[in-house]
Amino acid sequence: MTIGCTAAGRGAGELVREGWTKAEAGCRVWHFAGIGGKKPRGTARRANAFLRGGESASAPRFTASLQEEEGGWRNVYREVDPLGKQRIIEALNEDISYELGAIMQYLWHHFTAEGMESPAIIELFKETSLDEMKHLAMLAERVVYLGGEPTAKIAPFKQGGDLKQMVRDDLEGEETAIRLYREHIRICEEEGDPVTRLMLEKILSDEEKHADRWETVLAIRKKPS
């Protein structure tokens, strides 16, 4: 949906209180530009900031851009593709579910590991679980921003085994996470969501470091690809 701005007027907050949608109010307020044919400064940025406030968790999100016309400039508002957004929300919720499982697995290993080498490894279990909690928070916040609801479903996780088996299970989990995040980064690229893509790339980098950590503990050497 594209909304063209046609007039300037009262404050956006006043218009919203009178029943205008935020998109309509934003159009009314931020179109005021183009005096003398000059490109206005910051209007698209201010309009985007206003619209990002959202009317509710499920409200459409809009982007604003300046378009030159005869006699001046105007802002053009476009609604984010709701189907593409839903696809990203579903991918992020899959990530959330997997992170919940990873947190449970690392904490279980932290509390139950035994053996002569366990003290150092136990601390690594705890440190990695804290990293996964940070990932969980980032993912959940993004889902809410996009208008979705973070899942509470916990993916299956592994329990049992000696210390070496625990590390092997954690390495396997990180390798699965790496594949998952790479797939979801591609989805963000396809749907044109660079913000979510950059977030997932940061998380992917952390997961690759985790995998390297467990490979080091197990003395695994990767062959050049």
C-alpha cells in the first residue's frame, strides 16, 4: 500500500486523537516541505521515527521516503509486506525455540558435569548459556517489534552422558544452530529486512565461536573446505 502526503497541518498527536491513523497523520504533518523547490531536511527520518511508534503490537509498520514532484517534495509511505514479515517472525520463533533448548542443555550440563576436568568445562557451559540467553532476548525483542508474539516452546535438548559426551552434544547443537541461522539470514535477504539479517549475522558469529570452543576442547581439527 502506498500513501501519498497531500497537506501540512496540525500536530500528528492531535490528528491521531481525532481518529486519524498514524500513517494518515504522519502524511498530513510531514508533507510540509518543498518551499522554493528545496529538498526538506530530515522529514523522512522524522516520519519514520513517528511511524515506528506503532498504534499496537499488531499495527502495520511503514517506511517513508522523499519523492520529488513539480513544485516541491513529498513523503511517500509504504507498508511493510505483511506476508514477508510473517515469514520472518516464524523463522525468529524457530530460533527462539532452539535457543530455549540450548539454554536448558547448557545449564543441565553445568549443574551435572563431573570428573577431574569438569571445573574448567563447567565454567564454559555456564558462559555459553549466558550467551544463548542474550541471543534469546534479541530474538524475542525483534519478534515483538515486528508485531508477533515470542514462542515459549522449548526445542528438544540432550541430557546424560559423561563429560566428553556432553561436549559432543553441545558441538552438535552449535552446528545445527549455525545451519539454522544461515537459512534464516537468507530469508531476511529474500524479504528485504536488513535489520533482522544483521542481528542474525551477529548471533551466527557467536555460534561459530561456540562451535570452535567445543572443537578445541575435543581436539578436533577441521579440514580446509
